[in-house]
Amino acid sequence: MKRVNDLESYWMPFTANRDFKKEPRLVYSAEGMYYKSVEGKDILDATAGLWCVNAGHNRKRITQAITEQASLLDYAPSFQFGHPKAFELATRIAEIFPEGMNHVFFTNSGSEAVDTTLKIALAYHRARGKGTKTRLIGRERGYHGVGFGGISVGGMPRNRQYFGSLLSGIDHMPHTFDHERNAFSKGQPEHGAELADRLEDIIALHDASTIAAVIVEPMAGSTGVLPPPKGYLKKLRSICSKHDILLIFDEVITGFGRLGTATASDYFGVIPDIISCAKGITNGVIPMGGAVVKDEIYETMLEEADNPIELFHGYTYSGHPIAAAAGLATLDIYKEEELFKRASELAPYMESAAHDLKDANHVIDIRNIGLVAAVELAPRKDAVGERGYELMKRVWDKGVMVRFTQDTMAVTPPLIAEKKHIDQMFDAARQALKEIN
């Protein structure tokens, strides 16, 4: 017997399923800056899908590329075989990533990309005869996907508390959020660089000979948009270099133009040893991610391998032909339309529009960097997250899609946004805030 589509069969991720299915927010199509709801209403995308649709929706160049690729080569294994487009895409990524980072290991998501970076770090130290370096250091309030490696080094309590003891040999640095000193900062906060020195305390506790890598988001995104304090990342780089510890940047969000540069590494002038990326690599059209490593790491793994297979790791869909085709078309759009530069030029306007909400109802902080802005609300007593959730739903009713983390609204539009779109996003937020008690 055929079942009626009552929405019950799909268990939605990171969603209040019961509440959603009472009043679903369903989209049917998308074009440019807008979704179309199933009711036929235009919904302005202030989230770039999920931080990933950087070039806007329904780009014909990408859809044509994946259609042509599917008709030519639908799938090819990546274990001991290959196809040209995966190699071409890796070369194109290496061209725009930091100098000396010329090798890409493809995955299917940001979560897989993070777990891959952690495994590469461990394997690299073992290959160079330093197998005692197995400890991994993350950061409080860090988000590194949902694999067991990612939630172990991550520091968002709700993502960790339900899943047991996680990986062993993990420690965490303190987060950089300092509301008292840095509230309503524009761009990088002035205070907090000294928090990087806490890594020295962790190293002293465990000894550098046991620590493989430190992983951070250059800009913490999913926890509520936390730009790094001025000088913080440079201090981390210096400490890691001093103690022979790899520095990993999780750029799943910041990669491919979100800050107005190809990577956050470029934006902040700090080159890590490994970068995880995903989301914008294919404009969100086809799942894909990657771990991009310094030449020294790749070459050491090859030269010191004790087996013809240098890294016992990979995925059935690594470097998938259709994903690679989507990635190449996406990079073409970024380059030809100068979207990274466009984002950089639009960022000051969005900063001003965001901070104009400083006097709005319930607002206690506003943070921004690049084409990212966060508006934080005072939580209701004994009900953290309720105001943020209500704001998201009310803004949707006004024709705008935003994200929220607890009581923080995040605005991260596609890089093709215009000033009128920025105005619409924050005007809708201001109107919604007036309606919330």
C-alpha cells in the first residue's frame, strides 16, 4: 500500500523535527539569490544555502557541466584508478590555495574532510619516525563536523554530550569569545590574542613529543560567528612551529570566498600545514570536500611509506567525476566573475547594515567579518535558544531565510548579493525583532 507523504519518514538533521512538521518550511526551486517556497513565495537566501552556495543558485554553467559529465562518465573508482577531472580540479585548487599547499585529498563533505586531516596528521608523524605524536588539540566552541574525530576535537557541547567518551588523547584550548571586552566589534576584535598562549600550557602538560596537531576554524562559524582576535592566529602558528606541531585550519566555511579571499589563510596572512575545505568547492550542487596539505607532508608520506599504498584511507566517492565537473565549473565562475573580490567590496556595506541593528530589541552583540555577520540576542530566562529560534521563523515569514545558533542569528549570503539584498535581510530582522517578547 502506497503511503501518503506526511513528512514523517524523513528524519531531518539538526532540526526540531516535531515542530518543523507542524509548520514546514519547504522550498521547491531556486534561482540566483532566491528560493521559491512550495506555496510559491520568494524567499531571499541570506545563508547561501548552508554557507555553501557562494555563486548563487541554479548556475547554468554548473548544471550543464554535471549533465555532460554524467552522460560521459557517471562514476569511476578512485582506489588504484582515476579520471582526468579529479586531477584537474586538484591542480586548480592548488593554484588558488596558499603557496606550498599543492596536494588535495578529496572527500565528500566537510566532516569527512576534517577526519581526513586528523588522520593525515597522525600518519605523517608516524612516517617521519615520531609515532608518539598522537594527541590532537581542538578548541572550545569549535565545530569540525559530525564524524567522531570532528566532534572529539570540536567544542560544542550539544554535539558531544550524547555520544560517549569519543576519541582519547584530546585536549581543548579556550575559545576566544570575550563579550565584556569585544562586544559590537567590527571585524577582528582588539582583545584576546593572549588566549593563544594557553596552548603553551597544554603543551607543557602533555609534552610536545605527544602532540600531533592543533585544529581551529580561522573564523568560528557554526558556534555563532567568532572572528579571531587580532594577532591570535599568528601566535598559534608560531607556537605550533616552535614545538613541531601541525596547524590545521578548518576552512569548510571560510574557503572559496566567504571572507573576500580564496581562503581565510590568505585573509589573515597565516599559512597552516593542512586545510580542510568543502561547501563552496562545488557551490553546494554536489557533495564534495577536501584536505589540502603542504608539499612537505605529501612528499614525506610518499618517501617514508612502508607500503606501496602510502595512506590507508579514502572514500568510495573521493574525487567523484560529477562532483569534479561541478567543482571545475564553480571555480570558473568564481574567477570570471571575480566573486571573491566582489565579496570583499560588499563586506563594508554589510558590516554597516548589521551594526545598524545595535539598538534593536533584545540585541546584545553584533559580530562581522568578510561577508558574514551575526546578531546575538539576550536569551530568555531558563530558555536559551528560544528567541533565536523564534526570530528565524518570523524572518522566514517575512521572506528571508537566516540561520541561528541558540540565540545568535547568522547572515551569510551568496557572494553575488547586492546592496538591496543586504537591506532586505536586515530590514526583515529588525521588523521581526519588534514582534518578539
